[in-house]
Amino acid sequence: MNEITISVKNLSKHFSGVRAVDGISFDVKKGELFGFLGPNGAGKTTTINILCTLMVPTSGRADVNGFNVTDSPTDVRKSIGIIFQDPSLDERLTAYENLNFHGMIYHITSRRRKTRIDEVLNMVGLCPKRDSVVRTFSGGMKRRLEIARGLMHSPKILFLDEPTTGLDPQTRQYIWDYILNLARKEKITVFLTTHYMDEAEICQRVGIMDHGKIVDLDTPDSLKNKYNVSSLNEVFLNVTGRGIREEEANGKESLGTFFRARQKLR
């Protein structure tokens, strides 16, 4: 039996009468690469913010790594890592200093920090750049360092918030090779949000959200067979429509807020 690492039951979040998340339920299995898709305004960001303990649900329940997001937010935060869509490194610091600071936030001992920094830098191929200032890095190098930082405290779940936005195709492929390899090595669950359907195709299962509800959830192949189309992009357009959406009303609650919130908990 597959162990469940994220469990969402009848989860809702209301803003001034608007149901941003409307009674959704889904599970993510341990070690799974799970894609979470949705157009702007679908409620996807709100759902993720609840899972990362940035928001409290109006009703329902969400458990992450066996911890309830409302009752045990600190335990949830300790057990997850996040790669932000927007850059969140301190570019005035070196790669080593960024990772060391992150380790301090998570109360990793000095001895363990030194060992773990070497481990994660080696994982993403940045050992030669450990003492280089981050502002000298390319976009791809910065993203690899962010991945290394997200793995510093050995999380059981890695949330990837559109991890390759703004990168060229070659760098995107390079980053994905790292992510997939690291997921296997670290034996972690990966929860991915992306607007690139070719990245969603890599996922073992994909959940599509729209108007606050999960409108479909299955493997990419099963979804394509269900709608008799050849691509996940066509599946997405079939279930969410082809109209252009406005930005989410709560879009300002970005995942980057998590890191700032976590700093305040030191």
C-alpha cells in the first residue's frame, strides 16, 4: 500500500464571500512526482499556500508529512522545502553563505551544516562556485543554488513553484535532469506547479484545478485517453476553457512569503 504524504479532505478557503478553494480533496503519494495545474484565478496558489502553512483554511483538513497544517505548522515547515518562482537568494552573499544562513534558520548544527552544504553543492554541480558571490551567477546557476538550498534541511517534500520560468530550453532541461536525479537520490516527494505542459507530462499524476475545484486528476496518459487528445495541453484547455484569465485575487500571497515568514520564526 502506497504511503500518503499529502492528504487534503474537503478543503475550503473563502475571501469576502468568494470561494477561492471550494471543498477539494486529493492525496499525494510518498515519492511521487505530482503536478498541480490551473489557470490564473483557479485557486491553485491559495491551495499551495495552505499546504505550506501560509494561510489557514476556512474549513476542511490538510495533512503534510503526517502533520496537520493548522495544528502543527512548525512541524510542516520543517519537513518541506520550496523552490520559489521568483529569485529569493541574497545575491550579495556567496553560495556557501546563502546555504549556511538557510541551515541556521532551520537550526541545523554547525558541524552538520558544513557537511550538508558540501553534499547539496555537489548534487547540483556547484562545488567550484561555493565561495563565489551569487550576483556573478547565471540564471541557471542561481536556480540550481535555490534547489540546493531547498534540500539543505533534508525535506520529505519539495514544492517547486514554476521552477524553470524565464530559463532557456537548454537550461530548463538541465534543471529538470537535476530535479529528477535528486528526487530519486533523496527519496522525496515532488509537488510541482508549472505552466509548461511538457514539464507536467513528466509527472506521475496531474491534478487540474479551476474555479476553486479539482476538475480532474489522473496520470498524463489516462487524461489524454479520457479526452481523446494527444497532449496534456489539449487536456488542460478542454477542462479549463480557452479564455484568458485574470490574475488570482490573492496572488500577492506568493510562496516567497514562506521564506520571510520562516525567518521570523527563528
